[in-house]
Amino acid sequence: MSDRRPDNFVITPRVRLSFPHLMRPFVMKGSSDQTPKYSAMLIFDKAAVATPEFEAMRNLAREAVRAYWPGGVPAGRSLRNPFRSGKDRQGLKPLNGVGPDDVYINVSSRFQPEVIDQRKQPLLVESDVYAGCYVRASLGVYAYDQRGNMGVSFGLGNVQKLGDGAKLGGGRSAAEDFDPVEIGELDDMFAGTPGARGPLNDMVPF
């Protein structure tokens, strides 16, 4: 891995992926910005929040503020915090996978991220990086002052899948639905199908 990284570059700890749009750009309904973007929500549990990687993210966010507003944030203005707490969502519509003790951020980019597996092999199928799997991501940190909104945000770089997890938002995987089947069991399963000899076939009138 190259050491020639920009100053605002950071890699997250192991996080849970939600609302992934990593293979095709997406426009959020109702958003003021209608530019298609690649995006995701990254969910940090207690263990992730306690890591040096998460502390590095906080430090870079603070540095971005100091660099953008060297004289301090203008009086009467407030900054949007990129780190959002699950506790703040009490009484609001639940977000998939976000618990009260979790922290989450939204990340996006106009450029498609590279998505790789644990062995650094490309993942090219959307179903490989689903809501609920575990990843880490490279991010860029920047401050902004646009259309009356001020704050710090994280731009999406690339994503590495670290492991599978329970899917968020409903639905089940095929592995959850079915048990393994031994070769000998297949003969028993098809023994009573139409066209095969046996009592079951005699009972079916078609």
C-alpha cells in the first residue's frame, strides 16, 4: 500500500454497511442535489468507536474545520456534524442496523469506488456488498460552506469487504433458507416425484 496519501485521507475500522449504492450511482429522493452519486451509510458500533481509526477520523474532521475557518467559525453559524448518534433518532423513523449506542456517517462520491474482498480481489456484483455485511472504507475529509449549510463531510474512496452479516431491511439469503443436502439424500427426495415408481406416484391423478 502506498504511503503517498493526501493529508485528509483516512481508513475506517470495521463497520457495518447500510444503504449501499456502490455499483451504480443513485439520486436520493427529495435531495436538493440531483447529481447521481455512489454512496453508503457506515455504522460504527461501540467497539469501532473505541478504535484508533475512529479517533483519527474525528481528528481529521477537527483539522478540516480549523483549515477552512482559520479565524474560527463565523458567529451565529453552526456546523453540521458528520458523526450522527443512534440516540438522536429516538422518536424518529428507525434506520436499518442503527442502534441507540451506534454512530453512523453518510459517505458519497461522484466517482465509482473500487470494491474488493479480503484478498484484494474485485467484487463486481451488487449482491456481494449488501446492507448488513462488514467492510472498511477509505475516505477523504473536507469542510464545506454551500447554500447556507456549513460543516464537515466524508467523501467515499474505496471499499473492502471484510465479512458477511445478517441482511438489513428484510429478506433472507439462500444459505439461511436451506440446510446442506448430501448426495444420497437427493435420491430419496426425487423417489416420489411424478414419473418415478412408488406409492406417491400412484396417488397423483395427473
